[in-house]
Amino acid sequence: MALMRKLPIIHERRILNEGTRFQLEQIDLEFGNGARRTFERMPGSGRGSVMVVPMQDAETVLLVREYAAGLHAYELGLPKGRLERGEDVLEGANREMKEEVGVGARRLTLLTKLALAPTYMANMIHVVLAEDLYPERLEGDEPEELEVVPWRLDELNKLVGREDVTDGRSIAALFVTREYLQQRAREA
Amino acid sequence: MALMRKLPIIHERRILNEGTRFQLEQIDLEFGNGARRTFERMPGSGRGSVMVVPMQDAETVLLVREYAAGLHAYELGLPKGRLERGEDVLEGANREMKEEVGVGARRLTLLTKLALAPTYMANMIHVVLAEDLYPERLEGDEPEELEVVPWRLDELNKLVGREDVTDGRSIAALFVTREYLQQRAREA
């Protein structure tokens, strides 16, 4: 853990596909040892996004099955979405959950932040634990209502083996939640 | 789990930024309920990529600290990289590990595949467990030698809380590995 390297110097930045949601940037870097490289990265959109872990009870999380255009498949994972203007992280989490799952939460806790692909993307998603749920549905921009699938946290090993469960951040968030809840129970 | 929805029909696909590594595609979709949407997605590069979990011993994984251009920060995570032409997944895992960690493995096991962002990216990374390690270094295209940081699998909760540990897929892969090794030990 000793060595803390100095960050490389960014000599120049060039934005390549201005105006699209998926902006691309080239940066000319100089590393501490003098090595120079040009890397490409995606600066991402400003407001960030949020992933929610809705707990129906102490053992059971509510997953959603949603069409995933990147894979052209229905995928099982946690509800998530981008933050809207003027919204804080917990508000955004509650809104997304009302839109995708049809529940709100009286207790919301920010657990961690997860990066998408740190080597070339700036995107960060906030992981919010939602407890003490109550029914409430908001209209979102989803093209269809999502199927809600309850899953026990002590059966994550079975979840991970499924063909339709591939989202790295959902899987990470579920394990982080399980660790958090176990630790909270031990400390109670 | 009952409901298996029919996939939406793709009426048209348009490639937007041809020729770059980050191709962008628009697809016109029609969902089972007749709702129509235009989604944007990144088809990704063909060969896929690989993430390696190098186990120094039964309890200790070797992490690397690497410059992450997306966040402009040094990040702690698992070694990973894109597969090269003609290389299978296990070969690619061994090569990346030799380049980034300076070890090869006599025992390689494909554990799972993780998607990056299923809703708009096609990228999939193979997660490979590497055991029975031996010293061997290969020259890669890294601008500098990476610092190697051993970490105990029973201390993943401390890892996840660190500022410089954010990669969702690394975190998912580490928990999946721990589950796998625990189950294997129980069955032995």
C-alpha cells in the first residue's frame, strides 16, 4: 500500500464526437516515468446515476426484469436510472424505485459508489439501500411495466449463475448490501 | 419467474460514429405491448475481454493499482484487458496476468461472464480464476509497471469501503470468487 504514485500530467484534451450523449475525449498523458500515451475516454454526463436495492424484508430484495438494448435480451437486475436536474441521490433513488418497482421507501441509505469502467469512462453510480417500503407507483419513461422478482440475499450464489444475470454493478451492489446488513445485524 | 417476455422487434439500426473504437448505434424498437422507442447503444468490439482473479494462496488475491483515465485516478482492482486475435479466454487471462502482475498460472478456471452496462453496451468480460501461480513477466503495452497489492478475501468488506476501489466488475468478480471457493471447500 506504501507507494502513492503521482498522477500523470494531461498535456492536451480533444473532444471527438461533440453533442452526443456518448462524448469521446482523447487525452495526451505523461506518466511519472516519462512514458507518453494517448488514451481515449468518455467523460460521461454530469449528474450521475443511481442504483437501488429495495428490501422487501430483511432477507429479500426486489429485482426487476428489464429489456437491455446493449445485449438485446431481458436481464434481471436492480432498478436504476439517471438523476434528474435538481434531484439529490436519495430522491432520485426513491423516484426510480417508484417508477420501476411500484414502491417507495421510508428509509434510504447511501451504501457506496461504483464506477462503470474506470479505465475509460467517468460514469459513477450511487448505490442506495431502500428499506421500510410502501406501495406507490410513478409514471416513468419505461416502454412497458417491469416484472418484479423477489430474491433472497442468502441465495446470491444461485443468482450469479443465471444466464440473464450479468450486470457487474448489480452483482457488486447485492454483495455489498449483504455485507452491510450482516455487519449491521452483528453490531445491533 | 413465470413470465418470459418476447424480445422487442428491432425495426431499424443506424451506426452513428463509424470507424471509432466507441461505435454508437441507434435502434428503433417495438415492444410486445406495441410501445415504440429509439434507444442508443454501443455494439462494442468483437473479441471481448477478460478479468483475472490471481490467487497467491487460498485466502489471498493479488490486486493491481493502475492509472484509470476515466476517473483520472489510480485505482485498485483486478488485472484485465482485451483478448487478442486468435487467443482463447484462458490464454488471454494468463497473458494479461503475466503482463500486469508478473505471474502465470498452472490452473485457470472460467467463473462467469459480466456485462458492463447491459442497457446500452454489448461489452462482456470473462472472469477467470487463476491458481497455482509461478513468476513470469511478459512485456505488455502498459506505460509503467503496476504495483501489486495482496488482499485477503475475508476482508472484502474493507476493500469495498476504499476511495480507490470503485470498479463494479472487480468487486463483483471478487465476491463471486469467494462464493465459488467457499462452495468448492465445502464440497471437497
